Amino acid sequence: KMQTDFPVLSSARLRLSTHQVSPRPQLKLGQKLNEGKTKQIFELVDQPGLVLVQSKDQITAGNAVRKDQMEGKAAIANKTTSCVFKLLQEAGIKTAFVKQHSDTAFIAAHCEMIPIEWVCRRVATGSFLKRNPGVKEGYRFSPLKMEMFFKDDANNDPQWSEEQLLEAKFSLAGLSIGQCEVDIMNRSTVAIFEILEKAWATQNCTLVDMKIEFGVNVTTKEVVLADVIDNDSWRLWPAGDRSQQKDKQVYRDLKEVTPEAMQMVKRNFEWVSERVKLLLEPQASGRVVVLMGSTSDMAHCEKIKKACASYGIPCTLRVTSAHKGPDETLRIKAGYEGDGVPTVFVAVAGRSNGLGPVMSGNTAYPVINCPPLTPDWGAQDVWSSLRMPSGLGCSTVLSPEAAAQFAAQIFGLSDHLVWCKLRASMLNTWVSLKLADKKLQACSL
Ligand SMILES: Nc1ncnc2c1ncn2[C@@H]1O[C@H](COP(=O)(O)OP(=O)(O)O)[C@@H](O)[C@H]1O
Ligand SMILES: *[C@@H]1O[C@H](CO)[C@@H](O)[C@H](O)[C@H]1NC(C)=O
Ligand SMILES: *[C@@H]1O[C@H](CO)[C@@H](O)[C@H](O)[C@H]1NC(C)=O
Ligand SMILES: *[C@@H]1O[C@H](CO)[C@@H](O)[C@H](O)[C@H]1NC(C)=O
Ligand SMILES: *[C@@H]1O[C@H](CO)[C@@H](O)[C@H](O)[C@H]1NC(C)=O
Ligand SMILES: CC(=O)N[C@H]1CO[C@H](CO)[C@@H](O)[C@@H]1O
Ligand SMILES: [Mg+2]
């Protein structure tokens, strides 16, 4: 059962619970829409289409020590959920999460939930080993291994195949869950895993596996990541160290809540909570410097700058001509080389592009030619960006947006926040194509 298959930072059976924080008064709660083992969902009277997701409070303990630990844990769980959703949202992943409301509640888009737990694995462990005897713990999946489980407590959440999901013919918020939706969830799970994996890698921590759920936004009928990603949703191995897992095995097999066990649980949570905030922090900060031969190329350069902003990359525009003022070009270059900030230069020069090649021959930083080609001479002009003397490694990208994207890909090698945006954008493009095709097929029926 998945609940117990993800013991790492959690355990439902420990029955730890969060301390009481009542919803702030300005929030008018409507009907209770849903209730599960750990959460209640309330309509928001003044905000149609949104709901309050309230963690259930199971405080029964009078014991002060235990209460103290529970309070610490609530804050940690809170931080985990909100940081993870923030990371995903800033990357561009569509999620139901809107904002944190209190220590134990957040506001989300009202969804009808698809009753499937999507599991994604990088490293074989836990229930996978039981279901696949012969596979040793630590086996590495590349590509990622996907599994799904039907949320059915009475039957211990059975594993399902894609065919079983299709045959179940779920319909949620008026959306039938067919091949298109299944493919979108499958692809999204992989992208979400890769984003979280990349983020945790900055903390020298291996994301071993993860389980998530999707819902259908009742307003837009979009399939979005919903429910929560928290302590109970993943396995994290610090420094890829499996012996940590043995510790956690202890909690899983725990029959009783002892103070020692609680301390261990707490230490783990603290370990995560110390690091989860860091996932949102840039590890490296680079910049793009666009050099244009003339201000007549300004509109073209502004497009590069705008696209850089969408990746969160600062972009500076400068005017310099390698033909008319090579001394100045090299002086500008030296200025950017001298302050230690990783830089990608983009050279924008019409007609004969001397600028990019001169830069490329004189700096170890990457240079991207992005010549603004005109219909009359473009086919001839482009050769001044393509045919280089030996020893020059500049690239040529014609579209200004694509030049910015290429620069982002360079920074993405060391900056996970940039990489996450590129990864989410790839997913969103894939989903858009899929939906466009679905719509077209529906029209031609
Ligand atoms: N944004 C949302 N809108 C509507 N329902 C939601 C949303 N997020 C979660 N839910 C649903 O709220 C219910 C309570 O959650 P939970 O206690 O985790 O249930 P479970 O025990 O089934 O895992 C579940 O049915 C869950 O799918
Ligand atoms: C879902 O619905 C809300 C309002 O109900 C809307 O604002 C939001 O953009 C929709 N999409 C996603 C991905 O949440
Ligand atoms: C819960 O998260 C929100 C948003 O990040 C934060 O403002 C709040 O202080 C957190 N609560 C606790 C107890 O950490
Ligand atoms: C997800 O997609 C992959 C690749 O298309 C496929 O091999 C796999 O069976 C799918 N997984 C599930 C659980 O549907
Ligand atoms: C990361 O983990 C590796 C592998 O165990 C370890 O050798 C290394 O010291 C760790 N690095 C940091 C920065 O913690
Ligand atoms: C064991 C534990 O602390 N589990 C907590 C994980 O986080 C959720 C909230 O997101 C809490 O409700 C659980 O108690
Ligand atoms: Mg749940």
C-alpha cells in the first residue's frame, strides 16, 4: 500500500497531528465538499472556483513533549508543501495550489480529483522490490519508472495498468479521462519528478521516488497537479545514501510511538525543512549581454531581453560595432569578463556580422549570433554568421526568442531554477499540442 510504502518523512500511523489554527475570519467557508483521511475541503463563499484545503487536526495528546513535537512538525509540513508548490509554479507547472492560508490550510483551485496515485521512481526500493522479485534495491531507472495505483482503501490501493484506467472511463467535472488525459498525467508526472529531482540535487540529495495526484479544475476543465506534495509524498536520500533509508525503515515498522522514535522522525523532518527553502534559491546567477551593432536593431534586441526575463535571467543591452569601434567592443567585453558573473553574449548585427565572430575570437564565454535578417539580403548575410575562421565556437540562432532560450539552456546546466522553467515549458508545449490535436479530432467528427 502506497501510504506505507512512503515512510520516509512521515507516517500516517504515527498519528502525529498539526496544531490548531482556525481559518482567518475574513475567509467565509461554504459547504464541506470532501473529506479524506488527512484533509477537509471547503467551498469559499466569496471566491467561486476556489476551495480551502484544511489539514485535519487530530490532536488528542495532553503530553506537552508530544505537543511540542507536533507543532514543530506542522510548521515543517507547511513549509514543505508551500515551498514545493512554489517551485513548481514558478517553473510553470500547472497546479491547483493558489496560496498558503494558515499553518494548516491553503487555498486551491476547486478540482474533482482523479482517484489515481501516480508513482515515479528513479531508484528501486520499497514495494517495487516486493512486486518485482530479483530486482535489487538501488537499481536505477533511466528513463524513470512510472506506476499507477487506484485509490481504493478497501482493496489496499491496487496497482493499475493504463488499460485499466482507460476502461474505468472516469468522468470528472465533465471531462472524460481518456488516452489524451492519461498521457498528459503520465508526462506531467515525469516532468514534475525531474524538476524536484534537479532541485534536490542542489542539496546533494537524491529524490528516490514520488507519488502525486491530479485533479480536473472544475472551472477550466484542465488536468492539473492537485492535492499536496509533502513529507509523505517522496523518499529523499541525503547524498544518495541508502543507509538513511534503513533508519526510516524503523519508523515504517513502528508499532508504537516512543519518544526515541519521535525524536528520529523529528530530526528527519528538520533535516528536510532546513533544506526545502533552499530549493527556491538560485545556485548560480548569470546574465545575458546583448551587443547590437546599431540601435536600429533595438526591437529585435528587446525581444531577446523579454524572453530572457521569462527565464528569470537578467539581460543588458549595449550598442557597439566591431567594424566601426573594435576598441570599444573589446573594452565592453573586458568589463563583463572582469566581474566574475557568468555571461552569455548575444551578437545582433545586420548585413555583415563582424560583431559575433570578433567577440567569439576574443572571449572564452559563449557567443550566440542572432542576426536580424532582412528578406532582401538575408540569405547572403547569414553566411557572415555561419562561415567562421578556425578556432571560433559561436553559434547562430535566428529567432530572438530562441537565442534567449539557448542562453537559458547554457545557464540551466548550473542553475536549476532556469532548468526547471525550460523543463516545464517543454511539458506545456507537449500538452498544448496534444490538446490541439484532441480538439481538431473532435471537430472533424
Ligand atoms: N484542490 C482540491 N479540490 C477538491 N478536492 C481536493 C483538492 N485537493 C484534494 N482534494 C481531495 O480532498 C480529499 C481529502 O484529502 P485526503 O485526506 O488526502 O484524502 P485521502 O485519504 O483520500 O488521501 C481527497 O478526496 C482529495 O482528493
Ligand atoms: C483553475 O481555476 C481557477 C479559478 O477557478 C483559475 O483561476 C485557474 O487559472 C485555473 N487553472 C489552473 C491551472 O489552476
Ligand atoms: C506556513 O507557510 C506560510 C507561507 O510560506 C508562512 O507564511 C507561515 O508562516 C508558515 N507557517 C508556519 C507555522 O511555518
Ligand atoms: C507512461 O508512459 C510510458 C511511456 O510512454 C509508458 O511506458 C508507461 O507504461 C506509462 N505508464 C503508465 C503507468 O501509464
Ligand atoms: C555529496 O554526497 C557525496 C556522496 O556521498 C559526498 O561524497 C559529498 O561529500 C557530498 N557533498 C556535499 C557538498 O555535501
Ligand atoms: C508524519 C507527519 O508529520 N506527517 C505529516 C505530513 O504533512 C501533513 C500535512 O501536509 C500532515 O498532516 C501529516 O501529519
Ligand atoms: Mg491523500
